[in-house]
Amino acid sequence: MKAQLINEMKVRLPAISENESVARSLVSAFSASLNPTVEELADLRCAVSEAVTNCIVHAYVHKKESDARFFHLTVRLYDEGTVCVEIADRGCGIEDVEKARQPFFTTGKPEERCGMGFLVMESFTDSCRVRSKVGAGTTVILKKKFSRD
Amino acid sequence: MEIVTFAPYDQNKKALCAVLHGEIDHHTARPMRDAIDRHVLYEKPAILEISFEDVPLMDSSGIGLILGRTETMRLLGGGVVLSHLSGELSRVIRLSGIEKIKNITLLP
Ligand SMILES: Nc1ncnc2c1ncn2[C@@H]1O[C@H](COP(=O)(O)OP(=O)(O)OP(=O)(O)O)[C@@H](O)[C@H]1O
Ligand SMILES: [Mg+2]
């Protein structure tokens, strides 16, 4: 049987670092109806934090100050207790996604980045898919199934 | 509320203890880093303890923060002690493998 969509949220937020905690809060408030455990929710929040931070830190590095910098956050809840979080930017894209996903690969060295973002996203969710096109942007799709009693 | 508070400096042990407050992400890591570095460069301690007792969440920015301070302490000939790590935070730490670094010590 196909999972039924029971609720959906879409927001567009400026790609500024203040919105890292905003995105985490939105995702946890919206997912609460699926009764996740404290640990499951903490894991999801951490994974979302990584994806959103990447939009803010990496996606718009080459853009001028006046250019629009946004990311789109979509959260879908399914009746089987699954949450799907999509984080999309219209930034520079990733040339080699497979390489970018390698643990500890980073292009952000001087800013104390350590290349752990994708590792956290993969480890703290059930699936992490990345779609990216150079010059068009990047979309990360995180899925997590909550155990429920 | 201050984002980092400091316990009185322990002259005997040359130990500086920084207590972090709030979630650690890319947004909060920078002011935390600046506050810690200011104190470290002033006191030049042998041990920098970073306490996570008041940190409910930390993403990879926290690992960057720890590694950066570890490098500073290494240049001063000292080490870093991480204390009061919750189960959640320990999982991020374990993923990073930083507990294997010589001048990092983990306290429960
Ligand atoms: N949304 C994005 N747009 C453009 N490039 C990206 C995006 N997300 C990731 N990347 C690229 O993939 C690399 C790896 O990302 P990852 O999140 O794993 O590590 P990081 O952001 O460099 O460091 P950390 O997340 O540990 O602070 C980044 O350094 C960057 O080059
Ligand atoms: Mg990252």
C-alpha cells in the first residue's frame, strides 16, 4: 500500500544564518504530530541544520550582495510515520556530488568547516538524496521513519 | 544571556573552563569561538575545558569549533578537555572521530 500524505508545509526563507535555528524549529514543530522520540527528533533537527547551513555557507558564495538568496524548505508527513524534508537552493550547485558527499571533503576550510555535513545527514536519517546542477542549485531530500510505540 | 561564560581561572592547574550556552550551529559557533579565543589568548592556559552541560544540540559546526580551539591549544603547547557531553552530542563527536586526536580528552 502506498503511503498517504497527511500534511505538508512549504516555506521560503532568506539564506541567512539566523534561519538555521528557524528551520530546525519549524521541522520539529511540524513533525510533532507523528510522535517521534526525543532522540529521533534531535537527529532530524541536526540533519536539517546541516542541509540548511550548506545553502547559507556554500550555495551563494559567488553571488553579489544584491542578488536574491533564498532556500525552500518543504516538509511532508506520511501516515506510516515517515517525514520527508526537502531543502532546496538556487545557488551555484555542486560539480561532483559523489565527491562532495565523501566524509571530510570540504571547500570551506578557512571558515572552520570540516566536511561532516553530508556524513551527519546520512547517519541521522534513513535516506539522504542529493540532486544538484551547476549554476542551477541543489536539493537535498531527507527521509526519516519514526518508530512510534 | 551570554553565549559563553567562564569559570574563575584556575591558576594552579592553568585551566580555563568555558561553558557554552545554547544550540551550536554555524550561526552561533562564530561568537562562541571569538569569546573563547579572547580568553585563551589572554590567560594562555595549559588546559582549555569546554563544557557542554547547557548545549541541547550541536551540528558539524561544533566539530569545527572544537578542532579550531584544539589547534590554538596545540600551538600553546596545551590540550582541550570536552565535558558534560549528552548522548546526542556524543554521537556527533563519535561520527567525527575527533576523540582519537592526542590533545583532546573526553570527560563524561
Ligand atoms: N547547497 C550547496 N551548494 C553548493 N555546494 C554545496 C552545497 N552543499 C554542499 N556543498 C559542497 O559540498 C561540500 C561538502 O559539504 P558538507 O556539508 O559535507 O561539508 P562542509 O559544509 O564543507 O563542512 P561542515 O558541514 O562539516 O561544516 C561543501 O564543502 C561544498 O563544497
Ligand atoms: Mg556543511
